[in-house]
Amino acid sequence: MKIDVLTLFPAMFAGPLDESIIKRAREAGLLDLAIHNLRDYTRDRHKTVDDRPFGGGPGMLLKPEPIFEAVEKLKREKSRVILLSPAGRPFNQAVARELAQVEDMLLVTGHYEGFDERIRERLADDELSIGDYILTNGALPAMVVVDAVTRLLPGVLGDDDSAKEESFSAGVAGLEYPQYTRPAEFRGMKVPEVLLSGNHAEIAKWRTHQAALRTKERRPDLL
Ligand code: 4GY
């Protein structure tokens, strides 16, 4: 998959996507990620990307010209053009799965008070929000989407992790059950006896029960 990102803060992308699983996916050619500086698509001396809202109001908006220039240049035949903003539809695992099927993505990140509406109207195929809070800009949300989608691309994950994703998509899972590793006692805290018992039927029952309790307590919306 090719993913292009349009941002005012390209330097923010150095680091998070250069580690671990995403690094391997990039090295293996499964993900081709390119970060583009919106300022490079301005034509005026001051490299202006923003302007004041018609009708008044606080703050500045991303003006249409640089974003239109950039998207028209970067967009490919099959790219999905996606704005990132708190006004988007909620991003979740189902959306990540949907995006893992598309050929190419062009992620357009917000800043200031947001986008001139004509960017939405004419350029965007979709608009996503990673959650109900306001960040300073869309770089972190873009990285979240890149990460969540990349790990679902064929060949990126090891078998164990793939199985985990499947149990989530089957809709079986709410939250995970509690897990423990050695030592069996740490600072006076004991691992539940059943997990040391070797009784696999009892262990499975305990885990299912714990997962249900935890989901009911913390995320009743998933039930
Ligand atoms: N939440 N999900 C988000 C965000 C920064 C003000 C519009 C979010 O996706 N993007 O908070 N982005 C804002 C800053 C203008 C973008």
C-alpha cells in the first residue's frame, strides 16, 4: 500500500513510524509511506497556508489553494483522500480493516481552526476522527491511522498477532482477560491459582468470565 500524508509538521513523523512492526513493513515494501510538507505547495513569497474566516470568528483556517495543489498532484487513480479532524466519522478497528483493503491513501491533516469547507466538498472522499478531543494538529491522528492500517496488511504481522485480530473481527471479543507471566508471586501479589492448575477447561472458563466482567465494568458500550 502507498500512503501519502500532507502535513505542516513533517518532522513529527520521524520516529514513531521508524520502529518495530511498521519499520519492518516499510523495509519489506509492504508499506510505501511518503510525508509531504503542505508549505511546499504554496506559491506566494510568504508560503501562506492559512487565512481568516469570512464572517469573523477566532483563529485561522487552512486556505484552499495549497491543499488543492497538493492533493491534485499527489492523488493517484485509486487513492482514498481522507481528512483527519475531530468532525470526522469515528476511526475504529472496523474502519482500519476497511482501509487495509484500499490501494492507496492520501491523509490530509488539519491545523489552526480547521479546513476551508470547499476542501471537504471537492477533495475529500472521507473524514475521520481518532477521538473526541482536540489536538494541536493532525499529525498524531495520521500516524495512528497509518499504524492501525499497516499492521492489518497481508504479511505484516506474525501468526500470533493475526489470530488476535481475527478474534476481534469475529466480534467475539470485548476486552481481554487479565494475564500474568513469571514469577508466580511478586511483591506479595499472587497469580490466580487456576492459571497454575494445568486444568485447561477451568482456565478457559475463568478467562471468559474475567473478560466479561471487565468489559461490563469498563466498556459496557461494547456489549
Ligand atoms: N481528534 N481526530 C483530530 C484532531 C487537530 C483543530 C482541526 C482528532 O482527527 N484529528 O484533533 N486534529 C485539529 C486541530 C483543527 C484539526
